[in-house]
Amino acid sequence: MREKATKSHIGEGKAGDILRRRIQRLAAGKFEQEQPVLSLSEEKIEIEVLEGQDYTGEFVIEVSNHVPVKGLIYSSNPYMECLTPEFEGEEVRIGFQFHSEGFRVGDIQKG
């Protein structure tokens, strides 16, 4: 007696249709994850330093809806050094240092 051979294809049926649609959404850049809601301890950093001295400080990035984040931070100002350029988590402290060597009284830097 011979048994009838059957073929099985992955992705057939209702579960396969659901998986196929999900892959198509991901390929189109449509993600279903909740987006993090960020709050910063400082919206703007304004500092005053004495001529030729460095200033070290920090600010906090906090996620209010508990969705972990990961990122990079940099400054467009070459005198501002980010001491914590990479971060990950729900609450992170970002350290920075401003180097004022070569500046004179009244000089202003932005970035």
C-alpha cells in the first residue's frame, strides 16, 4: 500500500497571509512599535565661562512612556565636546565639556 505524498508550503493559509502582510509593512518602513516620548532636563544650554577655562556639565534625556531608546549625540560646535556621545535606556545622563581656550571676554559661541 502506498501513502499519498503531500506537499507543505511555508506561508500558506491564514497565518502565512498575516506574516506576508507584516513583512510587506516592515519593508515599506511601517513599524508597529510604540514611539518613545522624550523629555530633556535642559531645552537649551547657556553657559558663561572665564577666559581660557573649561566648563563641564550634563543634561538628562528621559523617556516618559518607558520605551527604551538608543542614539548618538554630537555638537556642531568644535569647542563643545560630548563626553557621552552614545546612549541607551530610559533615562540617560549626557556629559559635555566646553573648551574656551583662545576666547576673549564677550565672545559668543553657538552650536
